Amino acid sequence: MNRKETTYNIGLDIGTNSVGWAITDNNYNLLKAKKKNLWGVRLFSSAETAEDRRLNRSARRRYRRRRNRLNWLDELFSDELFKKDQGFLNRMKHSWVSKKDSTRMRDKYNLFIDEDFNDKDYFEEYPTIFHLRERLIEDKTQADIRLVYLAIHNILKYRGNFTYEHQNFDVSKMNEDLENVLKEFNSDLNFFGISLSEETNFSKISSVLLKKDWSPSSKVTNILNQIDTTIITKPVAKNIFNLLVGNKVDLVKFFNLNTSEDVSLKLSSSAVESDMQKCEETLDEEQLALINSANAIYSTIVLNEILDEHTYISSAKVEIYKKHHEDLAALKDLLRRTDDDKLVSSIKDSYSKYIQPGKYSVDDFYKDLKKYLAKIDDPISKDALEKIENNNYLLKQRTRDNGVIPFQLNENELIKIIDNQSTYYPFLRENKSKILSLINFRIPYYVGPLNVKKSDFSWMVRKEPGAIRPWNFDEKVDREKSSNNFIRKMTSTDSYLIGEPVLPKNSLIYQKYEVLNELNNVRIVNDSESTDKGERLTVEMKQSIYNDLFKKRATVTTKQLIDWLIKESYSTSTSIRGLADKSKFLSSLATYRKFVSIFGEEFVNKPENNKQLEELVEW
């Protein structure tokens, strides 16, 4: 090939982690240079999202805030602990040092080194931290201040979730509360046109969902026999309740998604976090809100199973410990009477992997154990298999299900412990509000990082200088100004109207614009095989479609529009062109419909209320 004389073309195949190239003449014949074909590929690492960095950053922030809570607890307890045991906090701090490490000095025990009470005595009396917490709740006699500290330390370290923030969580009203939540969930389902009948007995459904000795599938079967399947089809109802009890649900069928990807969700799965992330990428805001509501109901069901009619988490956990001990003793007795050494060894290995921290989950353990126990014909193995079916066999103290525990339950225990021991330790009564603030306070998202120095990633406004603590947060931080800064920081400016802030995506005005913009592109073609571009919608037709379809439906499909055109006598045989998605409109009046469900149609339709509603959208 002579570059000066030859006309050539360069073809590129650009991928996410490679670029392929080839040089040809005008007849697409591959050219050569120096006896080598002029083609090749350049490989490189594919681009990565910031997801891993974001998750790691969130974890670091979470652990840092946990350390802060415990450090502040140490500040409050340090003087009283020093009176009892000068080296207690120091021993806890350096408990990670191995006894085999000759380069570091350490005490024989991690916690207690008294002559009459050491770590061995402590763990014999309190096998788990929940045994200690239960004792301090039930027993009003004076306890060692170190024991009080350990119980409160554990409560603050694993304080629970904030799903019911700013609410009083009453365990005795769990059934009643779930009934109300189910009614709200059903009204959300109405948005998608798949709600249950208004005459449905949600109290009975709530009772079935909270049954402790029933498997998830048996709960669904029982509920399906109660509901009216003339309003909603049985397969749809089955999907709804499978979602609520933690069974696997195909969201493509559930939401009628227009995608070839597998989008499924099982709220009880150990991989639920990654599945939820995929949902966030695939589902719209209304669909995602419904999934979050379902997750809250599932969490209530799991929490009810954990509590098992106990008022306090500690009592429930102690009961789980006792059941585990009894079931393990029965299993050991079964294995001693089993002649198959290989089978016995397999069961022991499975339990060993399960009880140790690692990737061997309870689902993996149950899967293997069912396979092994099915080979043993014995009442003990049959009882174990039944408990496995109900997810209630050899449960551990620390599982992913603990994530459903709201902080209010731990707060109730904390209050009880402080009230019982404040008689003997007055500092607990004096600092009660401070200690409680460590469990029920979290930094509002709109305040952002509590950095002293100004930066592009900090927008907090202070009222006065000094260390910020949960109990003096409102004295040090200006919430209103910080939230205003947060909104301004998150708002972009228009590229046409320079300097003007853009409208929120969920703005009533913007959603109306999106709908009308799509309607402007619609063409009506009476003959589906015609090459004619079709006729535009008239102003009258667009207004009617806007009011009759978009104001009343979450998503407007092409079929619904065609049916409406035929019903209103605008056409007899119609096909629609001009949409980006041939099956449906991509825009909707989601915000309008949400406001109507809250304030009523009359209020939302009044023009004088638009400004107020737009402010609600912004905030």
C-alpha cells in the first residue's frame, strides 16, 4: 500500500473495552502494508461506575458514625467506670490484641479481671449479650456498672433501622398497624389497576401474614381462598402476596414491563440489596415506591416472627438461643444413632460452615440439610424438616433479618435499663436525654457532612462554634439555612434561560409539558399498512385525551388510546404513529395523580393552588 497513491477507508468497531480497526479500499478489500494485513484491535479496561466507591464511602461513613456514638457513650460513662475499674475501657479498646503477641502487653482477660469475677464467669452467666440485656430489663436490683455499660454499648452499636422514624412503634398493635398498612398498600395498587376489592377483610389477611408456624407459600394459599378473585385475577393476586411474604416474583409480569431482561425480586433473599439496585435502574418512581411499601410489610412480618409474642427483642433472642440449643441437642442425638458415617460428616460440616461467619448463608444451610435429613427416617429429622420449611430451625443470633428491627424497640430496652439502674447511678438520670439522643438521632440528609472547613461537598450552616453532638445539634446547626443550601446545590440552571433554575422533574408544569409534547407527535392512521404519515390530533382531541386518559391512568398505552378514539367516534379502525415507544406513552401525570389522592381533585385543579403545589414538589 502506498499512502500517496492509494485511496483507503478506515473502519472502526468501538466497544466498551476494545476498539477494532481495519483499512480497506473502496471495494472493501483488506489492504496490506509491509506484508501485513492492516487490521487489529486495541483492548483496554472497560469503564466502571462509581457504585463500588459510593457503597464503600457509605460504609465508611456508617462505621465512623457508629464509632462516634460509642466514643460519646464512653465520655458519659468514663468517670463512673473509673471508680469501679480503672482499666476497663482500656482493656476493651485493646481486646483485639492476640494473647500470643509477645510484643504487646495485655491482661489475661478482655473485660473482667476481678478475683471473684472474670470473663469465664461472665459468659457462663450471660451466654449472649441478650441474656445480659434481658436481666437488666427484668431485674431492678443494682447491677455492676460495667454490665450496664456493656448492655447500653451493644444497644447503641446495633441500634436498628429508621423505617418508622418519628413514629411510636407499639408491638401490641402490630396486627392493627399491619391492617392499616395493607389498606394503604391496596390503594397504591389501585394506581396500577390491580387493587383488591374494597370489601376485602384486611384484618383476616393481616392475621394470616403474621402466623408464625406457617410457611410463606401456605400463607399465600390461605389468603387466595379468602379474597374475591372476580375483581382481580388469581395469578395477579398470587404475585402480590408472594411479594409480601418474601417469595420470588417476576416483576416483568407484575408491572407488565416492556423489557426482555429478567427483573425478579425475592425480599427474603440474601441478595436482595443487589436485586433492589437493579429495580432502581429498571422501575419508575411509582413502581419503586410500591416495592418499598411491600418491603416495609415484609419487614413487619419478619419482625413479628423474631419477636414471637415477646415485648422486648432481648427476650425473643434469648428464646431463639434456647430453641437453637434444644434443636442442636436433638440433632446430635439423631447423628449418634445414625450409622451412615459419611452422612453424619456431611451434616456436621454443613453446621460448622453455617455457624461460622462467611458466605454460607442460612438458605445454603437449609438446602443442604434438607437433602441430608430426607435420607433419615426418624421423628427428629421429620420435625427438623418441618421447622426448616417454616424457616425456624437452628436460627443464629445475628442474621440479616435483624435489619428489620426498628430503633424504637432497642430504645424501649434502653429506657427500661436506665430507669432500673438510675436509682443506684444518678448520672444515668442526669444524662438520660443525652444517652437517648445517641440512639434516636441521625444527621438529616439535607444538612450533609459536618465539616468545619468550607468545601464543594459541604453546605452546612452553623449557629455557633463548638463540638456538634446529637444532644446539642439544634443549638449548633441551622437546619433551615442548611436545607436551603442543599436545595440550591442540587438545582441546575437552564441552558437557554441563563441563570434560571430548572424545573423539578416531577413538577406539575413540566409533566404537563411532557404529555402535551408527546401528544403533538401522535399521528392517526386509519390504515395500519398505509405509508401515509397520518393526521395530527386536534386541540380538542388532545384536551380530551389529557383529561380522560392521562389524568386517570398511571400509564397510557397505545391500545388504550386507540380504544378511546374508537369509543369517542374519532375513528373506526386506527393505528398510532409518532411515539418513541410503540406500545405506550413515556410521559405521565404521576405528580398530579398523587396530589389528587392526597388533597382531592377539586383542590388540585384550582389554578390559585398551583404555586403552593409546586413548592411541595420542590421540597
